[in-house]
Amino acid sequence: MTNSGTKKTLFVSVVINKSKINNLFKEEIMKYFLDSAKMDEIEEAYSTFGIDGITTNPKHIKESGKPFLKAIEDIADFVKREGLSGIETFPVSVELNPNLIEADDMVKQAEKIASISDNFVIKVPCIEGGVTAARKLEKEGIRTNLTLVFSPAQAIWAGRIGSKFVSPFVGWKEDNGEDCRQYIEDIVQIYENYGWLGNTEIICAAVRSPKQIVDCAVAGADIVTAGLQVYKKAIGHAYTTQGMKTFKDAWDNTVGNN
Ligand code: E4P
């Protein structure tokens, strides 16, 4: 073999082994989080589909019809009742007041929120004060979810500072006409390159369709977060409905079945 041939073989082997090593740290199944603060949706999604965690944001809290504290305390009670204590068992992302943009103010509110439940992860926006705050909070042992992420460059910050989660938004971008497959693949690839997979989990956020769930799974994202209706839609297919009718007709017209 020529010298350049040997170099090429060595390079390929190093790349494959690095990817195999990184995969050891990956969860085997892409997790499904529910994006909601409504207790009826949370209870249904947990009891029927076994969702793996919850993400909320100020919009979801508003839609719950409750004040912020009451809404998150109700979720904390639910988690306790179900015996799901702990971030590793059932993480619940709670977003900071978006009026806060200075790191110190964010840290203060995050400490208060985190003291309410062992399941709470603090959602911090990917702005300068947010990255500074998230870095401090992670050092204090308060886990964070770097949110409102719309580019791989922003996602790198979460890996660098050791956030528990990073939330690259998919739905908002695709609603705006952007195809997100490459964007999610790039984030997963970057996380593989630097050994962040497993340390900072990638939550593809604002997922709006079964197609987007598939894109995230193909890219190797750790988690998707979506509304209950999106998960229900991903169970169905027009041919499944048609097939059920065809088979029902056959069953009902089989000799001896009636
Ligand atoms: C993510 O964590 C956010 O809560 C969420 O996905 C925001 O998107 P929405 O527009 O679907 O609420």
C-alpha cells in the first residue's frame, strides 16, 4: 500500500471509531417530551403515550389559564404523585421571565424556580446574559436548557458551557420556509465531533409534524418536543384508516363471523 493509501485508511478508521465511541453515550431511543403546561394534556400524554418529560414556555403557561407559579407547582405535584422525581427520570423545563436580560437577574429567578422541584430545568434564552447565566447556574449545579436556538453557532454555546439541554427550534424555522434537516444534522455532527452527545442533550423544539419528527430522528437528535396533537397525528396514516375499513369489511363478510 502507498503512503497516502495508509494515511487514508488510518483517517477513516479514526473517524469510525470516534463515532462508535460517541454512540456509546447516546440514548438508544429518541425521547418524546410534551410541550405544554396544561395538566389535562400532561396527564393524558403520560398515561397513554408514556412521554419522557415536559417543556414549557411563557406561551404555554398563559394557555394553561393559571398564574406562572401555580402552573409550575401543579406540574411539580404531578411529577411527585407519579413517583417521577429527578431530572434524570422526568425533566421539566421551565422558562425564565423574558423581561430579564441581565445574567444576575436571571440567576436569581432561576434559583427560586429550581428550589420548587428537583425536576425543574431552567430554560435560559440564547442571548449574552442568558449564556452567562446558564454557565453560572451549571457551575452551581442548577441544570439549564439553552432555548430560542436557531443556528448551529448558537447550539455550540450550550455544549461549551455544559447545559443539560439545548433546544434548537425546528417548527418556527420551517414555518418561515426553511428546511431544517441540514441544520439538525449539523448540530448532531458538531456534538459528535466534540463529545458533547450525552452531556448536553439535543431537544428539537417546536416540532409541528410527523415529518419533522422523522427528520429529527434521522439526524440522531436525542429528544423532540411537541404538542399532544402532533404525537397523535404521528400514529395515524390515511392508508391505515383505509386498511382498517378494508379489513373490517372483510371480517364482517367472512362466513361464520357473524
Ligand atoms: C421549546 O422548548 C418551546 O417550548 C416550544 O417548542 C416553542 O414552540 P411552540 O411555538 O410550539 O410553542
